[in-house]
Amino acid sequence: MKPGMLKTYLRVIKLAFIFTIKQAMTDAFVIFGIFVQPLIIAIMALFVLGEQGDEIAIFIVVGSGLTGLWDSVLFQSGSSITQERWTGTLEALVGMPTPLGVIVFGKNLAFVTQALGSMIASYTLASIIFGYPLSVESPMLFIISVILTVLSLVCLGLVLATLFVLNPDVQRWQNGLEFPVFILAGFLFPIAILPQWTTPLSYILAPYWAAVALHLSSSAKPGILEISTPWAMMALLGVIYLFLAFWLFKKMLFKARVEATLSGQ
Amino acid sequence: MNTIEVRDLRRIFKTTIGVVRRKIKEVVAVDGITFDVNRGELFGLLGPNGAGKTTTIKMLTTLLIPTGGTAKILGYDVVDQANAIRARIGFIFGGERGLYWRLSGIDNLRYFASLYHVDPAVTKKRIPQLLELVGLSDRGEEKVEGYSRGMKQRLHIARTLLHDPEILFLDEPTMGLDPVGGREIRQVIRNLQSEKKTILLTTHYMFEADALCERVAVIDRGRIVALDTPEALKHVVRDLAVIEIEVFGVPEKILNQIRKLPFVDTVSVEDLDQKQMLLVQSAKGPEAVPPLLASLDSVRVGKVSVREPTLEDAYVRLVGGNV
């Protein structure tokens, strides 16, 4: 990378972030996926599990917020390249000196950050409407967990976005991937109740470690050693996803230039 | 060194046919074309739909990998040195797509400027200048979804000039525009020409090529059939006259009969709502009118006129009436 390019790329990420938020906030599907659906899940969970006590409420708030985050990664980040193709902007983006991966990183960061709004919406619902006295037990650890969650999910979104372009058959399973991850990542109940053979699948998912870190830091006061395991796993998986995405981007762009599929027409 | 060097460039597309027993079909879109474009030249690539113009421009802008041959932009290879080329060129493809409709014109330009690595201070100065250049100064704050087709096309041109590229690739920039919109775009292109930009323009409007281009390559079925100045190309038809006959529903059988007449050079038909315009090139000039009308005995005929050939007629002759 040439000197000064990092600054240039950071500026690209910043503007991709701002303009993606601007566009997404006028999209009804986005509003539903990020704000309405997590609220419905939170209401159902609060009715079903709420009698178990106040401490379960924060678990539900974080869990339903995580469902919004995963929806954002799966549907928005996963479709971020395909969407550019259908709007006819993909050719322009590929023909520019900025690597496409940097642009998509900025877009995915916007999608995931925006989805944090679902957690805030669930929090508001539980505390104001249901009247639970909600408090985050370890605020600093929670904030660090949120940051690592966002970064690892953005990297996972890069992998999904390229996979969905490289193989449209995979994208047909997009809807089918929504609930299995809710379950495998333990958003609303622990994975210990699942069959043992599913555990390795949970371990390679950043959303699982995100759920562990966020639940731990919001519902308890974990020791630094205890919380550092999910943090380290999120960091490690984030780096693995990033390398995988770098390789997939190169493969995808070459394939698109050979097969003439950049324009989507 | 030429700004653009194209040598024996080829591009084959593969498509599959059938569901159960799939077969791969190959379509040759560009079939070994060779040409150079000089620094500061406005070069036209002309041809009917499907001739290979857009495919050529996509290969030159690094968006498609050629099947064979080579292409160099400012000495850089379009396959192996794509990144070096991308910072130095600008391109637009015809049509309304390629912009973010839910953002304003200014936001679109700000975003694309960052992707072209234009310094923020320069961006701030350049955006109003470019909006002025393309006549959108008073509409820049509005969302693109409210723009007309011509306005979107002008915004595309502004977008492609953000990083002050050395070479511009304009693929049918006036396609689908009304006459006023088309004239405005041509004026913008003339302004760019006066700034000594190297421009490769594709169009199937002959008057546009005649008015703008210094040299023109006529492309048909993926091959270059002529390459010269518009004036020299007109010489191809200097011994011919064009007879225009307004007809109402002319059968293909009669057209084939006219094509076989010994004094007829080429025949083409333009659809005009309820009627068609039959364009016949012939060395006999007005003398060809009576035998032509005799051939059209069973067809309702409107106005008939004879005129001097234009570049469009040269083009029709070069592509054998394949328009």
C-alpha cells in the first residue's frame, strides 16, 4: 500500500458509511428488519420468559438486538454487492482506483452500526413499556464487546457478500440462514440445550462469540479472563473472515470480468 | 506512444442453451479489431446495435477481460495493469443507471470523488464547477430520483470528470435523450474536446459522429469495416444519391425484389410510427425513382425525395444496410 493510502481508504469508508445510512433510512424493508422484527421477538420473549425475573429481561433485550444485527449482516451486508449490480453502480465502482472491498467494508459498517438501533429499540421497549429495571452490569466490557461484535460481523458480511455473488445458488438460501444462526449462536437461549454435534458450528460463527460476550457483560460481572475468550475468538474469526474475503473478492472480480456479469443486464 | 492502442482485440461470450441437455453457445462480440487513438483526439466508434461497441469500451475500461489480442491505455495493459489505468480514465455508459437515486446530485459527486481519491479540498472546489459545466448548478441539492434522463446523463458526465482524467470513454452518451438534451450533451463534449481531453465516443447517431469526431471507426458484427475522417468516409458514397420513399407497410418480399434491382446499391428501412421510410442508395439518382415506384406498385406510398448522401449513408453502405 502506498503511503497516505490508509488515510484515503479511511475517508472512503467514512463516506460509504454516511451515504449508506442516508439511503438505508428510506428503505421500508430495512426499517422492518432492524427495528420492527426485533421488537416483535422481544415482545414474544418478554411474555414467555419475562416471569423468570428481572435479570432475564436484559438477556432478552440483548438477544433480540442480536437478531437484528444478524438480519442486517445476512440481508444487507450479504446483498451489498448484488444490490450495486442491480442499481447499475457496480461497474462504476469496479472501474475506480479504490478496491471494491474497501467500499463494501464501509457499507457493511453502516449496516451493522445501524442495526445496533434494534438493541436500543428492544431496551426502550423492555424498560418503558414492560417496566423492567434494566441495567448493564459491566458497561465498559459491554462497550468493548459491542465494538468487537460490529467489526467481526462486518468482516463476516464481506465473506457473505462475495459468496452470494460468486454462487447465486447460495443466495437462494439467504432466508434459510436466518433462524439457524439465531439458534446456533445462542441469541435467546444457551447452545447447551442443542445437540452436541452442533457446538463446532457455533464456534466458527462470530455471532455466537458476540452473543457470549454481550450476554456476559450485560447480565454479569465477568472476570477479564472469562470475557477475553469471546473477545479473542471474535478478533481471530474477524481476521480469518477478512483474509477469506480478500481472496474471495479477487476471485469474484476476475470471474465477473471474464463472464461479463458486472452490469447485471 | 498512442494514448489508446488496440491490437487484434477479441471477445467471445459463452451462453448455455437448453435445460436438460445443456449446450454452450459461443457468440463473437468483437472479432480482432485494431486501432489507435492519439492524444487529445476525439475518436468515434460507430456501428449498429450489437456491433461490439460497448463490449470494446468495456474491455478498454478494464471491466471485461478480452478473449484475445491486446489493448493498452497510456502504455498500460488493460488486463495486467488495470489499477494503473483506472485512476487515469473516466467512463460513462448510456442510460440512467449507475447513480444513487436516493442521494442528491452533490452527494453522488462527493461519494464518487472520494472513490477516485480526489483530495477533499479539491472536491469542494470542483463539484460546483462541474455542476456549472453540465448545467445542474441549481439542481445539485435535489435527489437524483427526481432528475430527468438528460439530467442524469449530465450528472454522469460530471461524475466522470471529478478526477480530471486524461482519457474519457463515452458510450452512447445521448442515447434516449430528447433533441434538446442531446444537444446539451454534445455541447459538453465539445467543451471537453477544447480542453484537449482524449475521448473515445460510441454512438449510432451519424450526425453526432459527423459533428464531433475527428476520426471514425465503423464497426459491424465485431469487425472494423472502415476507419477514417468523417469527410473521407463520406467519399464512399460520393457517387451515389439517396432516394427516400415514405411507405405504409412494405412486405419483406418486395424489399428483396428492390435489393435485386441492378441500379440499387443498398436498401434500408426506418420505422416511423405508422409508416416506414425506405432509403435506397443508387448511382442513378432521380432516374431511379420511376422503376422503384413501379416495384412498390402494390404498396401505399407517401412522399418521395432525392438528396445528397450524408455520413449516415456512408455508414449504411459500409455495414451493408445492416441497421
